[in-house]
Amino acid sequence: MRARSHIQQMAQTRHEYRGSSDLPTSTSSSHFFLVNHPDTGGSWTLNTCIYMAILPLLLLVLGVFPVNEATAQKPNILLFLADDLGIGDVGCYGNDTIRTPNIDRLAKEGVKLTHHISAASLCSPSRSAFMTGRYPIRTGMTGHHNGKVLLWNAASGGLPTNETTFAKILKEQGYSTGILGKWHLGVNCESSDDFCHHPLNHGFDYFYGTPFSLFNDCEVSRESEMPMYNKQLQAQIFLITVLTLIVGKIWKFIHIPWKMIVICTLAGSLYFMYWFIAFGFMPYWNCILMRNFEIVEQPMDLDKKATQIVREAKAFINRNKDGPFLLFVSFLHIHTPHYTTKEFRGRSKHDLYGDNIEEMDWMLGQILDSIDQEGLINNTLTYFASDHGGYLEGMIGSLHLKGSNGIYRGGKGMGGMEGGIRVPGILRWPNVLPANAIIDKPTSLMDIFPTVVKLGGGMLPKDRIIDGKDMMPLLQGFVSISAHEFMFHYCEEYLHAVRWQQTRIETVWKVHYISPKFSPEGAGACYGSKFCTCSGEKVIYHVPPLLYNLSNDPSEKNPLSNDSELYREVLQTIQEAVVRHNATLHPVPQQLYGLNNLWDPRLQPCCGTFPFCWCNKETD
């Protein structure tokens, strides 16, 4: 145990050494031993080489390799993922007006990542990457035009059945697996009960939550959040056209057979009836609560969701306390309409937006307390992050906090803009990960996949590219650079930006090929729309591309001059990486395009006889 503690202390010292600006900047792990070994005098010796060669073997023989007793058995995995939470919304990331004591406590007891990146700036693509460790461009989950995310429970698109999630692998390793809250990765493929995209067909034993998402339409007093494709204008044009045809036929200045007029009128009527039913009954189609495959609330009772999810989390932990278990708490917070229960309304300085964050923090605290009470803290890896950055367009003209993405430009839906993809990331595992540590190296939400798979004793799939990287060596301080040399940032199927970690000079560069046009009203929101576009007239195509040094300019305010030799060298390196990356991409079925993302009444989950879909089977 004494030797093991010594190794843990070395790992902690190496972490502190790496973060100090007063010490040499070498990133080599061997340099640590060199400058601290009393016999080296700052240069290599034969003894040093022998010492370095036999150290791993010696540690293995003594049983003190730098992962302690907690990893001798498979750890429990507790994952928290917020919805639309900006990195600037959290106390430990610099916010001093919203209270997040439980998230802050998690950071004090673990590792805080300050360069944590989402694979997409929107829900469905980001969450698919989180679950599979793969860029959405590889799985067909990128979205397209008005279908950037999954728009309906009754759409045939979703996380493909041939994709492997971390839940599926851990279940095979003996884990009890559960997901609570938001899914937003599809339900059915060909019928209303085939459940091909459902969480229980992607490796989870237990599901309690909504297969869709929380959004404005779930609260009937709010303006619809779904794209209406200007249906009112189309309806007016349709009616004017029909009346013109009828009047023209009667007055004999239009020579179209009555049969054609009747057929066109019926077809148009069916078209508008379809959209009226789809959008008019939105809360019944999308705002539903399921327990496993059963619908228990249709529509959801929002006032109970916070306490119900906490209740379910505590019950799951209690049922599976003998472990190992994987519990994924996928918060409905803080997506619009920022619905907050009465106990937390008016408590923050930022209207419902701040109230909603503080309620989410309370929920997280309740669940962490359950881990403590069951005596599981030392054998549980806990992770907290957000699926992407804050939704700026949803805040304009309100009392909401305007700077939810901190110093970073842009937000939700903005492709490669830093504010849309830089998110909070915190990991805690007492006695395995250092406490109150900060790592400012590029990491990704996709990294959770290989990290938890390896910790759970599973094997990474060999038949596909996994873009995530195992974070444990970086988190424990055994390496000082990220395993990500390049990261590719898409908006739908368009490559908007690329970042490069140049380890030789410890600098992160970022190239922008496309970026949104910002609204003149300020706040960094997109121009002329509540939803950002990825191509067309409302984006800027940068020719030549913009290049930023993120290490010195994280707010992306001062692009490098494209006349400099440095610009040309960095751009060439990144361009070569893009070519290599493109060579790994292959055509796949597009899950969120066209008919795959339209409301199909045949696929509608319904707790009664369609279309009479309403019920409330939940009891407190």
C-alpha cells in the first residue's frame, strides 16, 4: 500500500508539474523522472535507462501499477448529460451568478476538462456520437436542411441498428444498464411497436424517460418550436388558388375540367389535413413518457419530471448496488421551454433559464448523495457534460443569461463555432483520478465510449472506425498530451472547421471553412432565424479559410494573416489531415433526411387506439 501511494503521489505531482508555467515545457513523461532523479544531473545515464526499462515490470510484480484497488473490480459508471447547457453557465467554469454547488463539488473531487468538445452542435448528432464514439457523418446522423435533428417520435430515422453503443458492450460484460430522461435517437422503423431504435434495443436494460426531447410544444402556452415550413402562407395560397379555379370555371375564363379541379382540391385538402394533425397534436405525438416499451404518460406532466427522474435514479442505484452498473442520466434540463417546478421558480437571477439550471444541479446532487449513501463512491466513475453549447437564439429578448457560452463565440446549431461545441466536462473517481485537477487538452464526448468500454472489460469493435480515445492515461497523468491530433467539426454533412493539436509547440490551431452570419442584434445569435443554417445565403464561406490560435485566442477574435508563412504551413497540415479523413468516409443511409424524418402515423407510439393517444399511468 505504501508503494502504491507513492505511485499515486507521482501521478499527482506530474499533473501539478504539467500545469505549472514555472517549470520546463517538455511534454515527455520520461522528462519527469529525469529532472527529479538525484543522479541524473539533467542528462541521461545508463542507470536512468535501466531504471526506466525495468520500472513497469517492477510495478507489475509488486502489484502497484498506477491504477489502484478500485479498478481491480469493474467500476460502476454514472453518466450525467445536460441538454443545451453552455460552458459559461456553471460555477466552476467561471459563472458567479448561477448556483451550481453540486456540479462544482464534482469538479473539486475530480478532474475538470476545459477543452472538452462535442462532436456536433445539435442534439441528435451529438448524442449519436456520444453513444457510439463515432462522428455522426459515419452513422448517417448528421441531419440535413430542416431536418438537423430527429423531428418526430413517429419518424423512421434514428440511431442505426447496426451501430454499437457502449451500453451494448457493457451489458455483454455483465453490467446492469439504465437510461433516464432524454433519448432523441429514434423509436420505430416500420411499425408502431418494432422499437428498432429504442434504448432497450441499443444495450439498455431499463429506460424511463422521453424517447424524444423536451421542447416548447410540450408546454401548451409556449410558441411552437417545430419548423412549420410557413404553413399559414401555403394554406392561404391554396385557398386563393382553389377559389380562383372555381370562380374562373363558373365565369368560363378558366378552361379546366371540373374533375381536375375536384382532384386538386382533394389532394390539397389531404396535404393540409396531414400537417394540421401532425403539428396540431404535437404534445401527444412527441411529449410522451415511457417506462421501457410502455407509454405511461401521453402527454407528459412536466411538473413531475424532475422528482420522477431523481426517484428512478435512486431506485436503479439501490437495485444494482452490488454492481456493476451503468446509469446514464440524460437530463431534460435545460432545453427550452426551461420548464421548472414551482420549488425552484424565481430562485435565480436569470429568470426560468437560471432556475432550470439550479434545479438540474439539485437533481444531480440528490443522485450523488444516493451514491454516497450506498457506499459506492470509491468504485464509481462519475461523468458530467453537456451535449453541446447553449441555445442563444432561444434567449434573445428575454431575461435569460446572454453569455451562457462564456468567452466562446456562437452556440447551439452553429457547426464549428467554439460556443456551440466547447462544453463542460468533469470526471470523478476517488483514489484513481486526482482531485481538484484541471486538464486543458482537447478531449471529446466521443471519448466516453472507449474509456468506459475498456474500464468495463469490453473490447472495442474491430469492424469500424472509433473516433473517440481512451481518456484514462490523460486523466491519471500518465501522458500529458491528448490522443486527438485532429478534430473535425461538421454542420449537417458540411465540414465547417477543423482543429489541430500541434504537440511540438503545445498549440491548438483551428481552421474555419464555413461559419454563420451573426445577427446585428448581438448576443452572437444567427442572422434572421431562430435556427442556424449550415449552408446557403445565411453562412459565410471563407476563401481563404480563417485560422485561429486557440491556445492564445480562445474567443476566436484575431485570425492569423493569410499572407504569413505560418498560416500556409498550418493550413497545409490541416488540409492533408482533411484528405486523410475524407478517405475514411463511406456512404451510409441518411437517418434524418427526407421521408426518414417526416411524421408517419403508422409509426406513432400510442397508449390508446390511434389517434386517441392519451393516458396517465404514473403514480407519485
